[in-house]
Amino acid sequence: MGSGRLYAAVAAGGFRRYATYRAATAAGVFTNTVFGVILVHTYLALWDEKPHLGGYDQAQAVTYVWLGQCLYATLAIQGGGAEKDLMERIRTGEIAVDLYRPADLQLWWLAGDVGRALFQMLGRGVIPFLFGAAFFPMALPTDVTPWAAFTVTLLLAAIVSFAIRYLAALSVFWLMDGMGVNQALMVTGIFFSGMVLPLNAFPGAFGEVVRVLPWAAQIQMPADVLMGETSALRAFAFQAAWAVALLAAGRLVQSAATRRVVVQGG
């Protein structure tokens, strides 16, 4: 099997795996929809007090909320993607099997996580987004071009998200346990991705810093492209730069971790 077909098969496997959890998917759709409604009303109250906060009007703020609910599981904002399984395989020593596969370790896990992300978007993210569009005023483009650019930003966001989580997972080679790392991923993912509040709303130097961190590539950039708040080329360059940098860092850490492997779990 050619390498392209191999990783496509791994991605398809990741999609099928998550498609089997139908009850969990339905529960996730319900949860994201309910939280979306709560956040929308919270945002509307905040924007009543602070009109055009972060440069958004109320319709854009509502759009941001529902986009966040769509991408919450898609991008594993709180973790729970490929890194969870990778951490466990490192902890138990099963990673030795992965290292013997005739495939690139990083690309293997990336392909599986892309398959997972695609299912989570279609199975869990689209319905809350459509619910929001049906019952709340949203700032959605009518032209196909912003939607096409938005699609590209989603792919780049998924790669950046994976690259962050992959680096975190590799730390288990030294820590031997991923519990603390998972907690750190949860906190940084929720806060720095803009899941709680758009990063554009953070003031001063702190706002300037959080907007150039890699987490900004996950929700903030796709949202701004969809709503016409930033150019597609600028967003692509920002996301691609972080994707390349983080994947390269992952390569270096992977090389250091696997140069002399001590298999755990016997």
C-alpha cells in the first residue's frame, strides 16, 4: 500500500471508530446545543453593556459562540483526541508496537486524529451550528469564497491542534503519566483558544500576546475569516507557520524520546 493510501486508511479508521459511539455523539450534540444557548444569552448581555467588544457586533458575537460549539469536539479543545490514546500506549509500553510499524509515527497519529476531527465536526458540530443559525441572528457570509477559505482554516486548525496535543503526549516518555499534562491541556485549550471569550476582547499587552499564540489558530482565526474580520491569506500564513513549527518541534521531541526507549509495563 502506498503511503498516501496508508494514511488515508488510518484516517478512515479514525472516522469509523468515533462513528460507533452513537449515544455519546447524541449526548454531545445536546450538550453543545444547551451550552451554546447559555453562552449566547451571556454574550448578548455582555455586548449590551459593551457594544462592539473586540470589534464584534452582537450578530458576530452570536456566530462566534456557535462556531465554538461546532469546533469544541472537532479540535479537541479540552483534549480527548489522539493524544489520549498515545499517552496510554506510552505509559503501558504498547508504543513499542507503533515504533515497529512501517509507517511514520507522527503522520500515523495525525491521520487518525484528522479522521476523528472530521467525524466530530459532521456528527457533533454541524447540528448545534445549524440550530444557532435557525434561532439566533448570525453574521454568516452569503458568498461561497469566505466559506471556501473557512474550510481551509479548519484543516489548518485541526493540524495545529494535533501538533499541540502530540507534543504534550510525548512528555509522557519522561513523566510516565499523562494526568497532569491532560489537565494542563484542558486549561490552556479552553482559555487560550478563545473558547470562553474571543481573544479580540482581551485588552492591552496581554491581548496582543494571546492572539499570537498557537491556540489562536484554532477558533479565533477560522471565526475571523468566516466573518470577514481578517484576510484569508493572513490567517493561512499564521496557521501554517504554527503548524510547521509545532510539527517540527514534535519531530525533535519524538526523536529524543525514541532514540533510547525504555518500554514500560513489562
